[in-house]
Amino acid sequence: MICTKYSAGMETYMRKKLLSLVLAAAMVFGMTGCDSAISSESKSDSGDKSDTIKVGVLLSTTGDFSISETPMKNCAQMAIDEINEKGGINGKKIKAIYSDYGSDPSMAAEKAQELILNDKVCAIVGTNSTSTRLSVEPIIEKYDNLLVYNTFYEGEKPSDNVLYTNTVPSQQVDGFLPYITKNIGKKIFFVGSDYEFPKNTISYAKKKLKDLGAECVGEEYAPSGTTDFASIVNKIKSAKPDVIFSAVAGNDSVSFYSDCSQYGIDMKKTPICSVACHEGTVKGIGKAAVGTYSCFNYFNVLGTTESDEFVKKYKEKYGTDTTVNNGAESTYTGVYMLADAIEKAGSTKPADIVKAAAGMEISCPAGKIKMDEKNHHAWLPIYIGKVNKDLTFDIVSKSDGLVEPVTD
């Protein structure tokens, strides 16, 4: 009896001991697994072992900036399809994951994180407004991913994890203002949307006025989403400028131009000269845009073989409901630049891609451009266009060669 009780007690003891050992091992394994998961989430998946290269496309087809971003999304898709039809990148097809953030910067940050952590993309092509880019950049940097940004912006504090394919203020303003003051007038009223790009562009432009013998006769800003510009228009009329320099962006340009026309500003006498109003916006504005000017790195009426083929392909694929603009062309070019850099690097790691892109020359619908050796920005041709009665642009001026991107 004593032996029986002792054996039963010993068996119970051994079972408990074994169970405690198993639980301890499970906890150690679980902690190691958690550490691995956290580590894997903190950095981008290079994707080198996959049969595809995953790229996120983060652009809005809804919301305030849809007029600009819908053709950008279309051009990203067009470039990706073309690259895949040619065999992809080093034999790997691009797998695009498209995400619409509804023109909401906070949602853009959430979508970017999902693309990186859930979809394991090696890069994201997109965002548009400065506020959206700034909301996404911390996510890109936190997880050491890469953003290919294809919209004109203020040129301040560029990120090591971003490649920029569109203009900074120096590239637009340095050619545009001398044209304005020489051909239109020297009394300038500045109007912009109330965020970084318009404010910084106007600030940069105002610093150039003295050397051009010009003066600022007014400066006003309107929150994004403004539909009534009557009070600003009245201030413009009271100031009697020769020209209205506009950095009003997105769908708001439609309301601003329309209100200028409705409340009696004659574009033949006091034209709007914009750094943000492109072909799609002009189409939305209608006849109120006739006689106004814009300055960009690309217009869809350049008339070159490369540009004409690009526009033709776009219309065949997407019809004429949306219009190719500079952002769309830069997005198309940005996808090709990303593909070329990945191919050259033989890697999908952001640092390798950025290094490979430095100094790279790319033939695109705008002409031949090149990426700067140091600051991740593109040297670009710059064009000035004037809206005609057919609501397209006539090119009235072009830069001599590529214009250097000067950033802070």
C-alpha cells in the first residue's frame, strides 16, 4: 500500500513537472516568435525570393484631389502593364496593389501601413498633396520602405526614403516669373490653398520680385475644399493687379477660376498664372480658363512623338473622361524609373534602389530627364502654356535644357 501510494504520488509529481517544462518551452518559443514577428514588421520585405515584385499604388479616385489623382492612378497601371508585357523586372512581373485613400491624409497613412505590413510591397507609388505625403512619410521611414512621389511640391526637407519625379518651386518659379513680368505685368496678386506647397511656392516667388522690378499687391489663402472665393475675388479687384499668381490646388481651382470669371475679372486684362492648374482642371473649369497660363514639366500637347504616343495609348485604354496631366506623366515616368532602378540594383531594398536611381537618365513623354546624383529629385524640362478656346494649352515658352531641382 505504501509503495502504491508512493508510485501514484510520484507519477502525479512527474506529470506536473513535465507540464511546467512544456509550458516554459512554449513561452520561450512564443516570445521568440513574437520578437521575430516584430522584427519582420519593422523592416520592409525585400521580396527578392518571390516570383513577383509587389508595388503599392496609393492614389485617390474619390475626394477633393480625384481630378488629379485618377489619371495618375491610370498612368501607374498603364506603365505597370507595359513593363509586365515586356517581361517584367529581371524576369519578375510587377504585382500592383491599388489603394484609394479618398483624398484623406490620415487614411493615406493607414493605407500605406497596410500596404507595407499586410501586402509586403517593396515600394509605394503615389500620394499627391503635401499634407498627404507628409502623413505617409513617417510610415515609409519607420518601416524602411520607399515612396515614389510624382507631384510638384514645396521642396523642403526631402526624405532619404522618397524619390521625387516632379517639380520643386525653383523649377517652376524661376522660369515662370520672368516670363510673367516681361510679357504680362509687374503688379502681382498671390492666391493659394492653405497648406505647405502653395505657401512655400508663393514665399519663394515673392523673394524674386525685387530683382524683376515687380511688386506684390496682395496675398490670400483659402482652406482646401473652398467652394466660394467671392471675398478673395473682391480683394483682387480692389488691388487692381496686372496678374493673379495662383497656387490654388486640386478641385478648388474650378471654383476659383469660375468665381473670378463670374465676378468680373477679365482674363485678357488680368490673367491667372498658375503653378497648379493642369489639363484636367481646365476641362472642369470650362471657358472661364481661356486666356490663363500654367507652368509645368509636361503638357499633353507638346507634339513630340513620345508625348503623342503616350496620350494616344492613354485614350485608347481609358477613354476621354479623364485627361493626361503633368502628374499623370510623372507617375508613368516614376514607375519606369522605379523598375529601371530595381533592375540596375538587382535588389528591392530601398537603399539599393535609391543608390541605383542616382544619376539615372530616363526617356519619357516629357523628353529625356535625369535623377540628381544627390538629392533624389529629377532634372526636368519646364514649359509654360496658355489656355486656348478649345480648352487645351498652347506652349508659349520652354526652358533651355533641363532645370536643376534646388531643395532646402
